[in-house]
Amino acid sequence: MSLIPAFEVGIWNAWIFMIWLLIQNYTIRLVSKEVYQKAGEPPNIEPNQGQKITGYISVILWVLTTVYSIFLPFELGTVWFYIGLGIFLLGLIMTMVVTVNFTTTPINEPVTTGIYRYSRHPMYIAMILIYLSVAIASVSWIFLLASAIWLVLMRLGVADEEKYCLWKYGEAYRKYMNRTPRWIGIPGSERR
């Protein structure tokens, strides 16, 4: 990991891992507008100042890291690349399963099946795994820093997201919160 980051255009660059976050997002958009709204900002609810700032930072970070990934070469043939590839594959599989869980759940019900049995926010976990995989496979301190910033932003955002889900789904979501850990764990135990 060098202090001055690599900056070269190439086919075997980090964009190969990052493209999957775009594909997942647009797959949900293509499936249905209602399903995308379920994943997006809640309608008729005005975000507070903190939520707006967090949202702006998230968009800026996402755009900057996505563009930077085009110029960030992988460290092919190194142990770092293979560790990053393994983490990426785990994140990719999680992303696919979560997308299927999300799109197959009726719009008026909270998503509680599949990976959502083990975490209330598996998409965030998958996204962090993909960011970490880029950081490791390319040996990039910039992506490692971006992963840390994403962790903070997600931590700030999930409480508001859960308040919205409680408002939208009521007691069904409260029961889900009580039996499912926020990040990852064993379902069935009482948690918050």
C-alpha cells in the first residue's frame, strides 16, 4: 500500500468489482417502480438536516469512488488480490440473494426472509464487503478509508431507516426487529 495511489486506466481495474453495485441498483429499478420506491427514500417524508447531509456525503463518496475505481489497478497475482476476490464473491452472492429476497417480498410487507433472517441490513453488509474487497484487491488506502466512511454513514442512516419501517409496517416490523439482529447474528433471539 503506497501513500501515492495508483492511477492508471486498464481493463483489470477495480471498476470490475464496483460495477456490480450499479447493476444491483438498476436491476431493482427495472423490476418495478414500486419495488424501487420500497428501497429508496420514503415518499411524503421530509428528511431532516442530518439526513440530508448524510445523503449528500453518500452520493459524493459513491460517485468519487466509482470514478476512481476506473483508474485503480488490481494487484493481480498477489495474495491481496485473491483475498479481495474471495471477499468480493461473498459480497456479490449476498447482493444477489438480497435482491431476490427484496424483489419477491410483497410491497406492503417488510422483507424478513432469506438473508434478512440473519440481518436487518444485509445490503449494507454486502456493500461494505464489496468496498473492502476493492481496498484489499487493489491494496488501496483510499478505498479502505472510503469503507470506513461508509461504515459511519450506514451506522447513522439505519436508525432513520428503521423508524420509517416501523411507521410503514407497524407491529410486523417491531416483531422482526426483536428477533433479528441489526447487523448479523442468529435469528430468534431478542435483540435491538
